[in-house]
Amino acid sequence: MNQSLLLSEINSISKSKILGSANLDDIINEIGMRVCKCLKLERVNIWLYSAERDFIRAIGEMNDYGKIFSKGNILFEKDIPKYFSHLMSDEIIAIEDVKNNPITSELYENYCSKYNIVSIMDVPLRIEGNMVGVICFEQTVTKRIWTEEEQKFALSAAQIISLAIETKQRRRIQASLERELREKDMLIKESHHRIKNNFAILISLLRLRANTTKNQTAQEILEDCINRIFSIMKVHEQLYKTKGYTIVQLEPYIKELAREIQYNTSNLAIRVKVEIYCDDISIKSTSAVYLGLFVNEILTNCMKYSFDEIKEPQINIEIKEDNAEISFKISDNGKGFDYEKNLTDNTIGLSVLMDLCKSLNGKLLTPTVGNSVYELIYKEKPELPK
């Protein structure tokens, strides 16, 4: 056949809209049919190696000049070892007389004679440089000498088919990865939900005990524990609501904590007003746990001890971010706090604050007498590469 006509047909095949199909059978059928008609061949078959390379399986068999499509035929290496050996050489095999050629005599007995095939041309299919199969052009009834132009045409057709197979494999892998990712997201989301529910149950049990005990000291201890557990529980609730599962939006988290502490700390006749000013900041869940506990300790103590005889008690929380450095400032209009005295007295709350700051590698600007301002400054560490 004229070389220009073969090149024109290859160009036409490469532009076919069917190549964008997600169905590999449709792509192979289209290419096989057009190759059959172009080369005036009754049969064109496409084979892929097994994982162990001990057999090849037909993923497309075009018969009757491409009018009939089937697949599933298998040829085992043990039945045609010489032919298999030549296939593995990764070279084009062009045989005029299949029956009498030593390379294909075994193939003739096990396959070609069944379909009256007398001449074949096999072209390797390669993906990323590795041979994954072969496209076999099969002449029936009369023998055929395969021209150089036909071999070039066959090689181009093989490249198009290889690309189609590779695209299909990549799509399958991508679909599998996306499915695994969805399953992983669901598992992580469910884990955060269960953890949150378990904390909620624990809080309910502690609250029940706090409401039934007559010991004031024990009641206060239980309430402190409830607030601390709540601050951790809210991290998991925020993570459950997001898609990242490792990042917490700081403003809604702190607002919920403040509301809960206001509700639980009810020993004041006047409701404490809490004003929150927060930049749009997202932090890692581990940092959120430490900051939540930090806020809980300060707000709980402020509401319990800072507002005796204060008519309009108010707490201000200001959170800012500058160059990955987060400033967390809490102040109130209460009676003040003797930090040095309480530190000397080894107050548990202050010890907790110091430990939390150490966990964040942060710096705590401590208040002086008559100055109820706490400021924590720390740098949010980036996630470590996985």
C-alpha cells in the first residue's frame, strides 16, 4: 500500500474521538477495525502478557476485516516456547510462511491452523519502555510479504494502542486511589466522631457526679476536669466538621470553649461578657489541644476569682498572626493577680500553663500585681513531610 495513504490513516486514527473513551474495548475495536480495512487483513489481535509472563491473553480479536470483536483467547509459553522466546526479544516479527518457519511452527499447530492463518506480523506493545504485549497482524489463506511501509504503519498503530492501554491503567489506578482516599477520609472522620462522643459520655458522667456530691471542693475539681476534657473534645468536633482532619479553625473553636466555660462557671450573679477578636487562623490539631487547655485554665480562673464586686465583668481574647507567629492575649477588668505569689505557692493552674507553653515552644508574658493580662506567643510549626 502507498506509504502516504498509510501515514494518512495513522494520522486519522490518532485524531479519533474514540481514543478519549473510558472503555478500552471500544478503543481497541475502533483501531483494530480501521487497521484491518487499511491493510486489507481479515484478522488483527492484541495480546497482553500475564504478570508472570507465562502466557499472553487476547484483549481484542478483530475478525472478518474488523467486523467481529471478541477477546479472552490464551496462549501458554509451555506450548509455544520458541515463539515466546522470539516475542521476548522485543523486535518486530514478520513471517511470510507461519507453518514452515521454525519460529512459528509451534504457533501454527496450537493457534494458526485453527483460523487458517498463513502469515503474521507481530509488533511489541511498550509502556514506559517495558514490553507489555504484542499486536498481531494475521493474513489468512494466501501468504503475504510484509513491506517496510506496512511494518512502520504497524509500529505506529502499536504506539497508539500502547498509549490507550497505559491511559486505561492510569485511570484505573487513579480511581482506586480516589476510592481508598474516600475510605480513609470516612475512617478518620468516624474516628474523630467516636472520640468526641466518648469524651461527651465522660463529661456527662463527671457532670452527674458533680451535681450529686455535697463536697464543694470535690465539685470544683470535677468542674475543672469537665472543662479541660471539653476543650479536648471540641478539637475532635472541629476536625469532624472539616475535610482536612488535621487542621482546626481557631475562631469558632475558641468561641465554643468560651461559651461552655461561661455556662459551667455560674458562681457569679452577673454574667461575664467575653469579647473575642481573632484573625483568620488555622492551626494543627495538636496545637489546638494545647491552646484550648491554655484558654480553659485562664478563663476558668478569671471567672471564679477575678470579678468580686465588679459590676460589669469582661474578658477580652485577642488572637493575631504575623509571619507564622501567633500572639494569644487574654485580659480582664478584674481585681488583678499576684503571679509571683501564686508561683511560689506552686499553684496547679500556673504549673499547667507553664507546661502548655513549653509544649508549644512558646513564651508566656506573665501578669504583674494589678495587671490581669496573659499573653502567649509561639510559632506554629509546619507539618513534617510524610
